[in-house]
Amino acid sequence: MNQIDLSSRVAIVTGGARGIGRAIAERFAASGARVAVWDVDDAAAKAAASEIAGAIDLVADVADPAGIAAALAATESRLGRPTSSSTMPASPAPTTRSTTIRARRGGR
């Protein structure tokens, strides 16, 4: 496996508790990133983060702007400002970069 140096990066992986999202979270961590595992399933997020070196878990529903804002604030306070993200939605709800931007601006 080739290695990318992400040692100065903070990554958010939504849907990071299982499947492709979990694999992405593991890869980010293996490359040195500090990883925030966001998932709607609290127990699964905790389990995944406990098995990924240096990862934290947060409950976040990407369809809820207030929840995204809260998870983003918690991520920034615990790991620093995110520099990378990967979105693996568990539902067919559309997820866009603008959703995250709106959440950072308080939903405006």
C-alpha cells in the first residue's frame, strides 16, 4: 500500500463507523491524520473510533444542519480545524459541500 503523509491533517469521515467509510477512516489514520468518525449510530461510531489509532467518535446526521454544526465544533475543539473529509451517507439524503458550509455559518 502506498503511503500519503497526512500527519498534519484532521479528517472527518461521515458514515465512518462501518463499510467503506470505516475503511477510509482507517486509511486516513494509517497515513497519519487525526480522524473524527461521524456516524448516526453512536455505539458503532464509538467501536470504530476505539479501534482506529487516535480517532474520536461523534454522533452526526448529515441531514441535520444543527447536528453537523455541533459535530464540527466538537471536532475542531478536540482535533483542530478539519482539512479533509469523506462523506459516506447511509441514507439516500443528498449531502453536499454547501451543507457543511451552511452549518459552519450557523445554518444561513
